[in-house]
Amino acid sequence: MSFYAGTVAALGMVRWLIWQYAARSHRLVDKNLDEKFIAQIGRRALISPAIFALSIGIAFFDPMPAMLSWWLVAAVVMVN
């Protein structure tokens, strides 16, 4: 379970890094995109890796709450 959570967290960080590279100085995104929108997308990309990384610590105590914490990704993304 920790391996899965670590993999998802790592892939989420890679996704965030790719977005940062693409959006910096509007390299690979539309020049008309608002800076606030670009920053919002970057913050949203960090939600999943953060929750999955935290679930690794929770899993050392009890795996079930760790797996249930993954549902926070959907909840936070829908609210955000």
C-alpha cells in the first residue's frame, strides 16, 4: 500500500514539475492565460501528491484510514 501511495505521490510531483516547466514564462501555454489561473493549476496539481504522501505516514499506524484518506483528493478538488 505504501508503494502504491509513494508511486502516485511521485507521479503527481512529476506532473507538477511538467506544469511548472510548461507554464513558466508562458513557454508552452497560451500567452493570454492569466497568471492567477496558472498558479491555481499548479496548486491543484500538488493536492494529490500531498494527500498520498501523508497517507504513507498514516499507513504505518493503520492501513484502512490511509486508503480512505485517498478520497480526500476528490473532495478537495471538487471544493477547490
